[in-house]
Amino acid sequence: MTYLDELLSLRQNGRGRHRAVQHKPMPTTTTVVAALRTGYAWLGRTPSMAALGGFLLYVLLSSYLGELMSLPVPGLFNVGVLLGLLQFVGFFALATRGPRTDCRGDPHGGELGEPVESYR
Amino acid sequence: MTNSNSAQTAALVIFSVLATLAMLLCILAGSEPDDLADFYTGYRTLTPPRNGLAIAGDYVSAATVLSTSGIVALSGYDGVVLVLSTVLSLLLLMRLLAEPLRNAGKFTMGDVLARRMPGRAVRGAACAVTLVASLPFLLVQLSVAGSLLTFILGISADGAKAACICVVGALMIGYAAVGGMKGTALVQIIKMVMLFGASLAITLLVLSRFHWSPTALLSAAREGSGAGDAYLRQGLEFGPSARGRLDFLSAQISVVLGAACLPHVTMRVHSGADASAVRRSTSWAVGSTVVIALFVTVMGTAAAALVGNQMITANDPQGSTSLMLLSRALGADYPSLGEAVLFASIGGAIFMTLLTSVAGLTLAAATSVAHDLFAGTVRRGQATERGELAVARWTILGIGLVAIVLAALVRNWNLQVLIATAFCIGASAVAPALVYSLFWKGFTRAGLLCTLLGGTACVVLLMTFSSAVSGTPHALFPTHDFHWFPLQTTGIVSVPVGFLSGWLGSRVRWRTLVGALREADVPSG
């Protein structure tokens, strides 16, 4: 049973109302909102945590695998310098792109909107 | 090597004009004597780009720009990693904490923490941690201001440094007390634009001098640093030993988690108008910080290439004058006028950076004293707005005077350890407290107090007996040796201690524990 079904089962009549009896805990809009909130929080946090993880990996590699980081790279001396520059680019991209708040194509966001649309 | 007279005169004129202009702005943007929200947040009227630049301005302090460029110039690779960790710190704060912080808080860190756990103890602890983190940082900034101004103006007398500290300190008290949050924000924006312009000009000049080839710049830096291939590898700052590697790791952890959690940065988040405005201003803040950080990296490398290790360390062992030396070396290509203009423009940008960083820090510390300690703890929330604002302004004066006197007294000490202390407190006490109270439902008041006090106590204890305070030639007390903690920053130990004490403090059932202790005590007593 998807969130859409849960939402539809709240309606007095129409598709899915009979399913309300099958489903024990009464589903509410708050379930969807909670799922949305978790989803957005996850969406916002994942890239930042990835940046932190990547940076810590870079620090560990630099300090304990110095040979790997000093392998030559044409034009930029070594792997370490190249990875450092790439992180600058990555941080800038993360900063300017920012978390998206577009709910088209978002499964939970779509479920919230759909029942309302179908009434029209 | 002394500065030419024309460059010094130009610098002095520019400094006076800038200081007056900033003061005028603060007076124009100043608030009414009984308007608390205006003083603390400027009514959240700043647009997202401006608010973002103000956050970045507060974050990119004078000590950050000068000491980081010095470390890049002297240690190369290690310095670049430090620049990256500084940027990442702001990125994490802005992406993970800014929105919840803005929604949870009103003016200060105490507001954020006391929202879920109201009480005088929480507000008192928040204020104490704010002061312990801000005052050392303020001292460093004032001390840097003194040495840099004497260097730019070319005065070498011992009393001159103290006089420069007093002048900068007096200006700082004026800006913070008159302008409040909005006035200092406007000055921060001007400073960011000036810093951006001056460093862009120097970066372009450097790159054109090396025919736009990073390889040429890096080879020249490798030669100039005198370290050879080690300049482009980790290990120059703390040494290649196992302890040096651990120190490097510890320093990066402290900076990543602590630099952006300092109260004067988190306080700026509260002046965003709403959640979406905060989101947009964070993009501006981090974006501009990344650009400035990239410029600082290029300028530091160019200082190693064009000025050379020997000249930099002869002027300042930590390399904090390397930017000024670089601008002079570049200006030598364009005799008299070009030299003066370059020197004065980077000097002006750094002067504004110095003024705004000290004003922002004083404002954050004084706001916390007035709002958390006076209104929240002493008066238990019963203070009038006019009374609280008066206390805030008098506290700015008090904190400013204390900082000026202390900075003037210790002007010849190596205060780098105080920056590390501030970052470590940010990482070990403030960061765990904010993360737990914003994201963990099981966090309790006892846990919060354990995090704030335990984390801070751990940092202060370990830092006092670290090798950055005594026992090494570059330590705070080079002639004494009472160290037993082998590292220079405490992050690798104190961050886990801070997080763990918050978790333990929340898990332990204090009432049962106290009851059991009393019961055990009754029969014996």
C-alpha cells in the first residue's frame, strides 16, 4: 500500500475507500509530510556529508599515503594538488547549486498533490 | 627593506578615509535606544546576497586571511589543506545547520539552546562558552592588527604596536556599539567587496607574471620555499613523523568542525528574513568564501615564489605579513605610483578586514552577555528592551577595553595557540551542543550542560599542557616546559569527548543516581 493509497483511503467515497478497513493504523497526511521532511533532509544532507567524507579521506590519504599523492600529474605537479583543486570546484558547485525545492518528479510530493488534482 | 614614503602616506590616507566612512555608515544604520530587535538582527531587512556577504565577512576574519596565506606561503600543501578545511567548515554549517538554527533561534546561541531546554543554567553556560571562545579570538585579531599596522606604516618603535592596538580597539568599540548588527553588516559587505577586488587584482597580476601557467607558479614556489618537493607534499607544517601526522589530522578536524561554529558566525544566521532567504544567503556566503579562499591560496603560493621563504620568516616567523610583502614585490614592477596603489589597496582591504573582524567578535560576545546573562539569567527574562540594550552597549565598551589592555600587554607573544583554542572550543563544545539540540530528540538539559562544560574544560585543560603552549621554540612560553599533551591542537581528543559527554549526560538518569547516592549516604552518615 503506497502513500497515495493511504491518502485516497481517507476519502469518503471514490477509489480506494474500501482499503481503509484493511489497513489498521489510520494513515494521515502527517505520514506523508513526515516522509517528505525526512526525504528533503536526506537530500540536503547527503552532498554535504559526502563532501566531509571526501575531505577526510583526502586528509588521511595525504598524511598516510604520501607516495600515492605525490604521483606526477602533467601540468599540476601531483595527484594531491589536483585533488585539492577539484575540491575547491566541488565546494563551489555545492554552494551555488544548493538544495533543490522542486517537487516535480518527487514521489512523495507528487502523492500529496495528486488527490487534490483529481477532484478538479 | 622599508616601504617607500608615498606608499605609507597613501596607506595612511586610505585608512583614515575608510575608518571615517565605516563610522558614518554605522551611525546612519544605527538603531533607536530601545529597539532591541533592530540592534541584534537589523529587523532581518538585509537581502539574501547582502546577508550572505555579511556572513562571509564575519567568517573570513583578519587572522584567517593573514595566517592562512602565511601558512600557504611557508608550508605549501599543508596550507592548502587548511584553506580547504576552512571553506568546508562554513559549507557544512550553512548546508546542515543554518536553516534549523534560523528557525530555532532569535538572537544568540543561548536562544537556540534554551528553546528546548529553558533555564538559567543553560543560558549561563551558553554565555560562558561564547565568551571563552570569542575572547581569545578577539585578542589574536587585535594583536595581528597591531603588528600589521606597524608594518604597513613602517614604524618600528615598541610603543607603536600598542598605540595601533588602541586605535583599532577604539574604532571597534565605536562600530559595534553604534552600528549594532546592521551597521557592522554593512561594513562587512564593503570589506568583502574590497578584499575581493584587491585579491583579484593581485591574483591576476601574479598569474600574468607566470604567463597563466600553474606549473610555472608551482615550480617557482617550490624553489622559493627552499623546501624542494616537500613543499607540494603533506608534512612541512607539523613534520613528517607519526606525531606530526596525528597533529595534522587533529588540526583539520578542529577547523572543519569548529571554525564556522564560533558564535559570531552562527549569530549572523539569525538576521536572515525567512528559511528560503537563509538558504539563498548561504549560497552567497559559501560561494564568496570559496572564491576568496582560492585567491588566498594563489597569493600565498605566489608569496613563496616571488618573496621567498627567508624574507617572509625574517619579517614574521608565522608569515602573517606575506600578503603585504607580495604586494610590494609585485608593485616593484610598476615603479612609484603602481607600487603605492597596490600596496595601499591590499593594505586598505586588510585594514577593513581587521576592523570588521574585531567589531563582529565584540558584538557577538556583548550580545551574549546582555541577552543570555543579563536578560535571561540575572533578570530571568524580565528586563526591559531599553535596559537590555544599554547593557549590551556598556558590555561592548567593557569587553573592548579588557581586550585592548590584554592585547597591548601580550603584544609580543606568539598568540597562534589562541586561534587553535577558539576553533577547538567551537568543535568540541558548540558543534556537539548545536547538532544534538537540533537533531536528537533524546538530548536533555544535563546532556547539554555536560557537552558545553565538558567539551570546553577538556580543550582548556589539554591546550594548557600542549606543546603549543610550552616546550617548543614557537610556543606561547618558549622558555618554559610543562607540556605532557604531545599535539598542538586538541581536536582529535576533545571532539569525541564533547560528543560523548553530551550522549552520556543525556543517558544517565541523574535523579535516580542522586537518589541512590543519598540512600547510600544515609546509613553511613
